[in-house]
Amino acid sequence: MFLADERAILIVSQAPERLEFLSSFLADTGYRVCTARDAQEGFSVAKGERQLDLVIGDAMAPFTKIIELCRLLRADAQFYTTPILIIGSKDADGLVAFESLMAGADDYVEKPCDRLHLIAKVSRLVERKQVEDALRRAHEDLERRVKERTLALSQANAVLKEYITERQRVAIELQKVHSENARLLAAIPSILIGIDELGRIMRWNQAARNAFGLEEEAVIGRALTECGIQWDKAAIDKLLASRDKQCPTHFSDIKFKRSDGKEGFLEITITPFKADSHEAVRYLLIGADITERRILESQLRQAQKLESIGQLAAGIAHEINTPTQYVGDNTRFLRDAFADLSRVLSAYAALLAECRDGAPKSETIAWVEAELEKGDLENLLEEIPKAIQQSLEGIERIAKIVQSMKDFAHPGATEKKAVDLNKAIESTITVARNEWKYVADMITDFDPTLPPVLCLQGEFNQVILNMIINAAHAIADKVGKNGGQKGIIKISTRRDGEWAEIRISDTGTGIPSSIQSRIFDPFFTTKEVGRGTGQGLAISHSVIVEKHGGTISFETEEGQGTTFIIRLPIGGDVEKEAAR
């Protein structure tokens, strides 16, 4: 039996030598493998496993056995989302592949298949299964926490009743969203479109009908580019041009108009196939509507941003409280000083009035002298300007913190705009000050000639915040928050040709070589519970690489520290923007 965290694969084949080859090959690649010789045995073995990440069916005549395996697995809720990969021989009309996919298989590979091609297919399907499982666990954990919070609020006093009602309403709406997402993930159909060598549509399945709102009769025989689908024609032309490669090619984020009239995104893999050497090559387009996935990713990034702001709130309050306190102290001093000056001025006013009427009285002169001595006018004249200056500095400090918070919490935008990276980084440093000031000194080296960079400011701010907090945590782990010498965090910017480069260095613990290849993986973290979710670097990688066409890398030495290097194209990812 496999443990929950192992990558487990079930291989079903009637041929012992094929079973041994595939089992040995995948085991050497790092997977745990179990085997079966037919559909019924395969289903029984699968039922006995606690965790199964992929089922590989080696199609041998009669092919109905493999079809039976697909149907058995898809009919059982336990395996409804378990990926199925069919390895089959080339057939005259492609029906084996088509029937396998229609019976529930996720992908089909023709024999003989290249090892690298096979392992790539296996890796992609296993990774998809693990991502879906991770998302499901996240949903379950979120639902549990919502229920616990709702129960706690229900026990509050009458003053909180209105808040509790609203919270329960939100919880219900959130439950509805989770249910819809769960159904989407549980029944994710693939779009299947078959085209000939001229790009004319030959096959059109139900998922394609649902996605595009076009019936099979309306599209069969028509060119893919002229079949009535409203999508990004430039992207489709590029997809069709890839046929010359004669190998599976993947395209993502193709814009199209969904059947409900709203804009959506597709990912499509085009795969060539032919029945025999005398027949023209045909192509199978396997696609999926990934619009909901893109929405969820956006929500996840926004949730992390809100989580970060919540974590920083106490520190920001402390940063504001310090200048507020000495502004208050100085204001009270000025109030008392004003009272002293008022008494002195009153005495002088009386003395002036007597001087106008003649000689002043000795009692009035004595009163003036007494008030001057009591008020300590010389000290007031020296301290009042200092108090005013300190108060102004405190107000400026508060204003800077508030402005930095506004800049950091910049609302997310769908379109990129020119951003002053130096200013954005400075604002984020200010917002995160309470996270690093106890364990590190901050050094900045900004290139004043760095031009504005086309980017999404809110998401860029979140990336810098993730890096600063990670650096502070790494230094804290090394020197401790209350002992030892402070570490150093250094942030620099510079222009390198048509690229803007940001370096974030720390003198922390460094990254162990054993985990360096995994630090950008979703949900991977070495921090204790409550200190990190494992999403920060994964989201940062997605924002920099996928959304901005940039790069993110690192240099590290265990025990000495780490430097993260972010590079962004100054004009934005022009090629990607044009493709979209």
C-alpha cells in the first residue's frame, strides 16, 4: 500500500514483458508502481490503494478490455478524477484513441512511444492530479475554518448579531462557490476536435458543442479558422502553423467567446496522427476551458495579499503609534507653554497700559518679573521650535507610512501600466518595516536612471513583500529576534539593457541544496505551521514569469545567505502581449 504523499501509478497490461518494462522504467524514474493483467484485476488493485495518481492502460487486442477499465474507473467516485493514460497501437481510423478518450481516458499515446515523450505525459498527468488534490484539500480546510469561525461568532453577545448574520451569509455564498468549483473539477470534460491535413474539421465532441455553442452538423467539413468560433485568430493561425513540427504542441491562454457570450481562455494541445504511412496526417486537438482556473488563481493571489496586509496590520499600527506618541507629547508641551506665555503677555499688557498713563507701578513691574521667572521664557524660546519641528517630523512619518500602505495596497489591475519600481519597492519596505527592523538593517541601492517599467503594480508589490518577509525570517532563524547581531537585507535596482533587474539579498541561513529545486513549487514550505503557506514563492514565480515575461532566480550559500534576482522587460512582455 502506498503512503498518501507518494506518487503512485497503476499499470495494466496483458503482456508480461510490457508490464515488466513499463513497471521497471517508471520505477527507475521515481514512481511507486503496482501492476495488474486485466481490467477487473486492475480495478481491484486500484480499490485497495489509498492514493493513486495515475492509471496506465497498455492497450492490447482485444481493445475492449482497456475500454472496460476506463469505464470501471470512471463509474467509481473514488477514481472520477484519477488520470488515465492509454498506450495503444496505431489504428486505421483512430477509433481506439477516440473511444478510449470518450470512455474517460485523459490522454492517448501511440506505440512505439519515445521514452521522453512518455515520461513527459506521465509527469504532466501526475502533476495535474497532485494539484487537484492540493486544491481540494485547501477547499476542505477553508470550509472547516469557515464553519469554526461561524460557530465562534454565533456565541458572541447581542452587539455582534448583525455581524454574525452577514458572516453567515458570506459563508453560505462561499459554500456555493466551493460546491460549483468542486463540480467543475470532478467533471472536467476535454474538448476533442479532429482536423485533416487541410485544417478542416472531421471530429467534434459534446464538450466542444458545450464550449462553443455550435452543433456538429454546423462545423464538420469547414476550416477550423472559419467554423464560426469567435476566438483569437492569430493564436489559432500559430497553432495550425505548428503542424509542421509533427509532434504534440501545447498552447495556453487562447482567448475565445464562450457559449454564454462572455470572454474565456482555452488551452489546446494539437497532436498529429495517421492510420498508416499511405494516409495523410490528421490532427487531434485536445482542449479545455481554463477560464475558471485563471479566476481561481487570481482569487488565490488576492487572498494572499489580504493575508499579508492582515499580518502587517499590527506592525503598521506600532509604526504609527510611535510618532503619534511624541506628536501628542509635544502638543501637550506647547499647550502648557502657551499658558505660560499668555500669563507673561498679560503682565506685559498691564505694564504697557500703565506706561501709557504715566509711570508704571512697582507692583506691576514685580508681577512681570515674577511671570518671566515662573514661565522660564528663555527655555520656552529654545524648546518650542524643537517641539514644533519634532511634531512636523512625526506627522511626516505618519503621512509616509499611510502613503506607503496606500501604494502597497494598490488595487489589482488587469492592464499593465508604467510603474516607478524604486518608489514601489520603497513603499513596500516601509509597510513591512516591523517585520524586519528587529532582526536586520535595510540597505537600498536604487538606480536613479531606471525608467518606469510596464507591469501590474499590485502584484509586483506582493512579490517584493514576499521576498522581504522571507529574508527577515531567514535572518531571524539564524540570529534570533532577541539575540545576536542583526543581519542585513539589501535591495538594489539597476538597468541591464532592455531589462530592469532587482536584487534582494539577505545574510540569513541560505537555502539547503536538497530543496533548491522545489522552492517555487506550490504549497512547498519549510516553515512551521502559521508562519507560511508555501504559496509566496510559487505566486511570485507565476507573477514574474507568466504575467510579466520576466525571470526569477536565486544565488545561495548555506549559512551565508541568499540573493533573489528578478528581471523584468522594461517595455513589458511585448511578444506575449501581442500574442494575446
